Amino acid sequence: MTAPRPYQVDPNDPRAPTLAVWEAMSPTERARVVDQLPSEVELGPPEGDPHRVPKQRGLEALDAFFRRMGRNVYLSSELPVYYPGERMFAPDLIAVVDVEPHERMRWVVAQEKRGLDLALEVTFEGSRNKDLVENVARFAALGIPEYFVFDRRARRLHGWRLEPGRRDYQPMLPQEGRWESRVLGLELAVEGDRFRFYTGTAVVPEAAELVQRANLVAEQLQQRMSELEARLDSETAQRERAEADKERAEADKERAEADKERAEARVLELEAELERLRSGR
């Protein structure tokens, strides 16, 4: 009986093996296949900063937020994602909750034993049909619980969710201008030409805002330190003056006591002289 040929990744259509093929592989074979899966993505026509900036701000805001919260959430942007036997894709932003957020070159579902929990795309001049139609069907079929699209040109946000027992997305209905992400435990909203995350009534700060806050705190601390140093200098000067006054007072007291002793001694001398003069009469 001929042994099955090792799984080969097609460079023109790179895919992870099906789950049945993956389970039949040895750990060494799996590692070989994973290394063959491309970690770089051939992007479509560039959409420039209007596409880059919103996703970068969103990714940095989420990353800093979950780090502060101490919650393990893996986040990445345009990372190649490989579902078993499926065509590779690379969303603008992905999130997988409760996994170690170490650096990765690719997300291989069979290897990670987890699919994506959330995908988000930013569309500006790219294929709106891909983001708003094709991905809606595809990501639902893959079982990705939540999918969002931020339409930068229209300044609109779209959201879909897999409800229990369904394999097709249901559109999310915003509440007071916000879309709830159950996956992240946050809400999304559009503010001008970007989307923002909210926790309760508080906005999740972006990286630039965190830097601005840190600089403001640093300035306030520096001002406070300067005020304390000035106060310390003033109180030190006052203490030094008080000590100098005390030393002068003690010196004056010593001189006064010495003068008193000399005066008393002189009085004794005069009294003795007076007594001699009286005795000699």
C-alpha cells in the first residue's frame, strides 16, 4: 500500500489542510505545513491613510485597554488567517479572547484550536461588495461570532452577530448610536472619520490620547515638584535664619552673662577696696 503524500501548500492558493488531514499528521508534519503557509499578504490597491489610520487607532486603543485590564485578548491587523481547507484571508482587525497575546506570524485555526471571535474591516476605496456582502456570508459560515465594517467614506458602522443556533449573521441594531460587542465587552460608535470604543459612558482612549494624558500628568508632577522644592527652599531658608537668630541670641546671652560676671567681680573688688580704706582710718 502506497503511503500518502505529504501535504503540500499551493503557493498560488495557500490553504491549511482540512481538519481530517490535519488530525492524521504528526506534530512534525504539522509544524512543516504551518511554516509553509505564507505570513505575508498580497494587499489590493492601496487605500492610503484614510484606511490605515482608523484601524491603527482602533487596534492600539484596544491593545492598551486590555493590557490595563489584565485581560488576555489577542489582537492583530492584516494577519493571515487559515481556517481548515479554506482560502486565506486577513481582516483589518481581529480579536480572539482568552488566549495568550504573544506575537504570531499567522493564525492557523487547527493549530490554535480556536477560530476568530471578531473581525473588523475598514473600507474606503476598496471592494465594498467584498466587505459588505461576501464577507458577511463567509465569516458567518466560518462561525466568527461578530463582524464589523467601518465605512470611512460614508462615516457609517455596520455590525453583524451570530445568534445561538444560527449559521447566518443577524444585523446589529445600534442603541443610541452605539453597536454592542459582546465579544469585547465594549461598544463601538462613529465619531467623525473614525470609530471609537466605549466602556460604559467612558471612551477607550487612543494611543495619542494616552500619551497626551501621560504628558499632562508628567507636567503636573513637575510643577508640583517645583512648588515643593520652592517651599522646601523657603522653609530651609527660614529655618537657617531662625537658627542664626538663635545662635546670635545665645551668643548675646553668653556675652551678657560674662558682662554680669565681670560686673559682679568688679563690685566685689570695689567692696573689698572700700573695706580696706575704712580699716586704715
